[in-house]
Amino acid sequence: MGVPDRLAERMSMAEQHEYLRTRFSRRTMIRGGAVTLGAVTGGAFVTGATAQAAVPTQPLSHTETVEGAFVAPFGRHLAYGNDPRTEMTVSWQVPVAVQKPFIRIGAHPWDLSRKIEAEVRTLYTPAGVGASGDHTQYYVHAELTCLKPGRTYYYGVGHAGFDPAAPHLLGTLGTFTTAPAHKAPFTFTAFGDQGVSYHALANDSLILGQNPAFHLHAGDIAYGDPAGQGKTSDTVFDSRTWDQFLAQTESVSKSVPWMVSYGNHDMEAWYSPNGYGGEEARWNLPDNGPDKKNLPGVYSFVYGNTAVISLDPNDVSFEIPANLGISGGTQTKWFEAQLKKFRAAKDIDFVVVFFHHCAYCTSTAHASEGGVRQEWVPLFDKYQVDLVINGHNHQYERTDVIKGDTVTKKLPIGGTAYPETEGVVYVTAGAAGRSLYAFTAPDSYEGHENEVDSVASFVNLKGGKQNETVTWSRVRYLNYSFLRVDVTPAPKGHYTTLKVQGIAETGDRIDHFTVARRAK
């Protein structure tokens, strides 16, 4: 049971967290808790009802462990450290407590002599918080440093009783490749709003086939909290959804760094005042952002000639204000400093920004976020950001070239944008797996173009929704899809390019355009 509605209406998120912390004391949690083996299937899709039913008659207490040989890790997911050339974090899950977790790493599958101790982060959800039952999750993280750029490594994760270097466990090994030391062509993929579904699994399969260097997930990751308001009164919350999500995603994320940004459904108010306590247990992201305590999903990294910045729009969202103003303005100041630094760097050509809420979208569900337009769009324009990727709205939509809230150039399918002189292109790629939304205008995509002069929509402002009629909606596709971006460097003075493609769950291309600028 969460905070009663009559109290929640008058309490901040921090106050609600303190209320729950007091109510569910550690002593109460331990006395009432149990770790079960049946609730986690380690890769199979199970519904909430199935997971609830799969409880053994003799549960284990929180302090007991199972023989390590009987426990297999699952849900592996990679993330870069602050320097993708030399740092990588490998994360995974175990269904019950284990002893002495570790990772083995080497240049060959038959040479895994380097053994590194791993960190366990335990996340406990007491009975009465949403539909989670009484559930403990064990997330394990190993930070790898001093790696060599552009090198492929083999790794295996284990614990006492389960050694991935054993001959019968070599099939559990994974690989990853660090970023190169110099500019080179590469591909990355992106989407938002995935969750657990057959469509999500289909998109993962297609993404793996693109052979991306990394993947960007623009918020609303697993939907453990389908309500998405960031409140303790969100009674439909189920922490076990994360077990299913990480098992589903492992086919890609065990070899492709899965770089996440946080959306409104990722604010799980029971674990910490900012709602991100659960995410901090599950993910190990770069820590170079402005405020690790309040904004753990804000960071940047550089791959080749491209800088990537992850922002947290919950900090500026008028539509869903649970965390509105949580950074006190430090995020926007940090963001501008990052843009200034990357634009001055001699080896960085492109700046890509990804986050959840849309600056420009015509969905009938959320449409555009006025807080993003107010805080960040002027900085996108000032520093000539090359590509902005959003989620939040469950569909694909791509704008013309925009500057100063105005269309500066119509960008047809197959066209080229020059951000140094023209403006910014915005892509909503929120059709990764959750149920789809709707448009007010007809679909218009590659091979099925249906252009209209204007589209009726709205923007979320501090005082509520404000209707607007827009002319920037160029491509609209209402079905499951993701984004592929091919980055091609060029000699100094020549045009280096981002070739951006929208790809449907069927594998068909629904959009393509190019962003070009002169290489430094």
C-alpha cells in the first residue's frame, strides 16, 4: 500500500518517500520478506499473474543463499564508463543471493585469467507497494578500466560455485568492443518506450542485426510503473517487470552498450526521494553529470567524432511535474557547458542529444513539452546541435529543420540538413514496444507520402495544454520502429555525415535523411 491519496496530494515526493521509509522499516521488511526462485524465469516471458503464481511452498529468507552451482546469472547489460575507449561496466542479475560475484575478462575465450570482484546492489520491494508482492532483486556490477581502445574482449560473469571459465559454461560468455582511439565509421541505434512485449523483442532482434556500436534508450525503459506519474500512489507498480525486461534485452545488451536516459515511467517513488533509487540499483552509467544524487541519468560520452549527451526532462516537465525543478537549474547550466566544450573540441564534429519528453511532436497523447522548448531548445539552436532524439510519444515522427521555433527548411525524405547554417532536426522514436498512440494527421512515410500543410496539435505549458497548429511535421509513422544512424567521418574541410534511417519492425525503411557539416 502506498501513501493514501488524501496525504499524497499535499506531500512532495521527498515527504512521501520519508512516509514510506518510516512505515516499511528495515526490521519490518526483513521479517515479512522472502526471496523466491519461481518468480524469475531467467529469459522466458511470464505475465504478472504467472510470476505471482510461481512461488515455492518453502520460501528462502533474505539471509539464506542457494548453492552457487544452481544459480545462473541473467539480464546482462553493458554501459560505457566516462571514456568509452577504456572503460566499460558489465551488469547482470541473479535471482537469489550469491557469494563472491565476479567477472572474468580476456582477449580470447580460452584466456579468461583476469578475474575482477563485482558489486551487488540489493533492491527490496516490500509487500503492499504496488503489485510487486514481497520481492528482492540482486543487481551485480563490475567496472572495467584500463582497457585498450578499439579492442574486442571476451567476458564471463559468475559467483562462488558458478565459474564461466569452466568448460561446460563457455557458452555463457559474452563479448564487447571498446570505442576506437581515432575517428572511424560506426553505427548506433536508438528508440524510447520499450517495455516488455513481442514487439519489443522483434525490435531487439532487428537492432542486433544492425551491428551497432551502442544503443540509446530515450526513457521509459521497462514500465515497472505503468502509471508514470512519479507518485507513491501509482498502485499498479510491479518491480518484477524489470526481471522480464532485462532478460528480454540481454540478446543485444550483453554485447552492445545500452545507454539509457530516464523518462517519467522510470521515476519509481518508493525507493528514493527523486524516484531513481531503483534505476541506480539496475544501471551503472557514466558519472560525469552535474548532480549524481538527483540526476543519475544525466551524462555524456564521446565515440569517435560524435559527442552524445543524455538529459533528464523530468527536471523541466510541465506535463508530469513530479521532479520539476529538482536540479535547481544546474542541469541546464551543465548542458550548456558541455555543448560549449564539445563545439570547441578539435576532434568532435557531431553533437547528438537524447532524452525522453519531446520538444516537437504532434501525438494526441503527450505532443510537445513546453519545458523542453523553454529550457533547452534555445541551446540546441545556439550550439547547432545536429540531432535530437526523443521518446514519450509511442510513434515515429520527424520534423523539418527548425530554428527559433520556426521551420527554416523543408526536409523531405532523402533530404540533407546543414545544422551550421539551417537549424536542428528532431526525431520522436517512441515506438519500441509499448502500445501505440495516434496522430491527428494521416501517416506520411517513405513510399506512402501524404503531405499536409499543417497539423493540429498542442504543447504542455506551465498553465496547462495550449493548442497549436504546426507546419514542421514532415514524417509520421504509426507502428513499431527504431532509429539507425550511420556516422561517416571525413577529412578536415570536407562534409562528414550522419545518415539517419527510421526502420520499421518489419525491417522496411520508413524514413531517411542526412545531417552534414564540415569536418574539423
